[in-house]
Amino acid sequence: MYERSSVADLVNILRGELNRYSPGGKLPSSRALIERHRVSPVTVSRALAVLAAEGLVVTRPGAGAFRAELPGGPGGAGGQPRTGDTSWQEVALSAEAAADAVPRSVDASGILATLTAPPPDVIELSGGYLHSSLQPERALAAALGRAGRRPGAWGRPPIDGLPELRAWFAREISGPAGGVTAADVLITSGGQSALTTALRALAPPGAPVLVESPTYPGLLAVARASGVRPVPVPVDADGVRTDLLAEAFRASGARVFVCQPLLQNPTGTVLSRERRAAVVRVARAAGAFIIEDDFARRLVHEDAPALPPTLAADDLDGTVVHVCSLTKATSPSLRVGALAARGPVLDRLRAIQVVDSFFVPWPFQEATLELVGSPAWPRHLRTIAAELRRRRETLVAALSREIPELTPFRVPPGGFHLWLRLPPGTDESAVAQAALHAGVAVASGRPYYAAEPPAPQLRLSFAGVAGLPELAEGVRRLRVALNGR
């Protein structure tokens, strides 16, 4: 007999043994499984829960675990699972094209690359979140515990969000200028939800929306799912090309531009002072809104220069709709963010958010207030600022040593990724696949473009790994993949 402490190992064993039992037949008792496989009661319980979630077993309290009946009754029809014909959906889902609508097929590959955890033996250089060792888990647990015990915390919160949390976000967004007030802020379920609400509020189906090129794949997915047409505007080392932005407004008739002025994803650029003013001026001249996605303000490195204010801080005329979130700097599960806007558009944003999600749960809002108001919050920001700098420097050094031909577009003073250009003619999808076989997950550049990309590229993240040695090993594996193609 073998010592097996892994839930996954036990699941695989039990899955392979299911054919020994007839549908409805009883599996060995938990005690027998514990003794046979030398595992803990918790491991057995979790393994059976996995099989139950897969529909392979049924657990009955007090009776045990049983092999599930096949669809269509015991043994199914002829012992085979029933199948249906879903081909009709191709017609139904494409019928919108007959009405000259914008197709809403969605490519979520760019989002899934950052959300899906790779296998345990694969180094994750594709992630979009901090490694668990960098997340303020203790502070979050303590904050949520205190928040959940407050009187009324499980009731119905204010539709716009808790006033104290709205006021905190207003101060964060406006900075010393103080131009954004709590009345201008809506609390949202993270940044992605806020982007979706803003696009639905500002752009009707079929309308063009200007986006940076390259840009965040989640934005492109939201745009296409909403039925709007993303129109790319190139980015260089100083941010979006404002001369091309003005031309894009004229040529497309767009009334919305979505941008990330600070540490743009994926290039890492910071919009220059001159272009900040020009972007707002060009948008105003076009009678258009700017959606400012300020996702990285709390991810600056300790050697970063002073940060520019948000575009919203200097905007008195309601041109800018501001989006921000605490998720990237804390945990994927703390989905709390904010929308800030001035004028009648705020009413439309509020109405769409209410229709989509009602409100952000009160305990999450209270926990967020607890977190950002505690001494642990500034300590956490200092910790990740120092650690992200070390990781950035380690990754840059490893690339220079192992793969000098992969030069970053720029070395950003914040965020947690590098944007790399591959040699001309390289098949970036093949590189990403070869890298995965070599034991390292990287993000292909294609999903970051609304149109054809100008060159093959990769995005490497340095936030999702356990530490510096993994970064160096990940680059070594990427070199093996590049050399072995």
C-alpha cells in the first residue's frame, strides 16, 4: 500500500475504480478508504466531493457514497449517456447578423490566460494577480470577520455603496485636488464590472469605441460582448498617439475612448504630461467621453517617480468616467471597485449597475473599509512596492542573461508584467504552446490587439510566482522552448 496525501491522487484512483460498481452501487465506506489508501478523513471527504461535483458519485448522509445513475435511468439507454443535438444554436447565435448587427462572438482567451491556474508543475508567468504570499490574507480575514459581525452588515446596503467607502474612493481618485466627491462615486463589483457598466452606458450596440493598441484583452471581450466595435489607436513610449486619436475620432465618429493612462496594460507606458492634456482636449472637441481605467495605481514599485494625478482629478466638465479597483493590489476575490463620473451620465451608470447586479454585498464593503483604514494597509502597499521591484529586476536580468534577443518594450516603474517583442516571423502561439510543454506559462500577444498585430509579442508577468528563483527558472524554460522549436 502507498501513502497518498493528495486529494487529486485519491480522486484519480476512485475514478478509475468506478467501473467495478454498477450504477447505484455502493462504494466502500469512508473508514475503508482511509485504511486502504492511508489518507486522512478530510482527504476522503474532499475526494468524494470532487467526484460528486463531476456527477460520478452520489453521497447520502448516513448511508455512504454510491456510483451515480447514468443519464436516462440505470445504465442509460443501452448503457451509454444520452446526447443531444445543439447544432441549432449556431443559427440562433448568428441570427443577429441577418439584422446587420455587430456580431457578439467573444474571444475570452486573453482573459482566461490570466484567470486559469496552470498545472502545479508549470511556472506561471501569465497570471494577472498577486501570488498568495503577496496578498494581505490575514488582514483581509480579520477585516471580513469584524465586518460580518457588525449589526446590519448582512442587510441591504445603499444602492450607490456605503457613504464612507464612496468618500474614501473619492479621495483616492481626486488626490490633493479634491475635485471628486462621494456623490460622484458608485461602488462596483471590481474593475471588470465597472468597465462593462461604463461601456453599456456610453456606447449603444453597433457604435465604434476607440481603444489603445495594444490593450487589455478583457476590455476587447467586454466591447464585443456588448455589441460595440473596438477601433484601435496605436500606443508608443509616451502613451496613446494623440495625433492618431484625433484622426480616429473624425474617421469613426466614435464618442467613447477607453484608455489606461498609468502603466498601461500590456506596454507599461505612462501617458506623458503633454499627451494627458491633449487626450482630454481631443475628446472634448469630439464631444466624446473618456473611460479612464486606473487599474495599476496601487501597484507602483518603490523606485517609481511621483505619480501623475488621474485624468478625472483635473476634469470639471464630466468628460472622464473613472474606473478603479482594489482587486489587483489585494486578492482576486476582493471584487470591490468604483466608478466616478459627473453630470447626467452618473444616473445612467447607476441605472445600468442596478439592473445588472443590484449592489455590492454589504460585508465586502465593510471589510474593504476595515482594510484600507487599518495600519496593515500602508504596510501592505510598501511590501508589494518593494517586492514587485525585486521581481521586475530579477526578470529583466534573467532575460538579459538567457534570452537577450527578447527586449522589453519598456521597463515599467509599476505593474507586474513585461511586454516583449519576438523576432519577426515568429509564431507566437507556437512559442506559448512550446513554453507550456517546457513547464512555463506565458501570454501570447495576439489577444491584446483589436486588429492585426504589428509584430509577434509575449507578455510575461512576475507577480504570480512564489519567489525570485521561480522567475529565473521560468526564463530558463522559456529559452529551452524557443531553442527547441
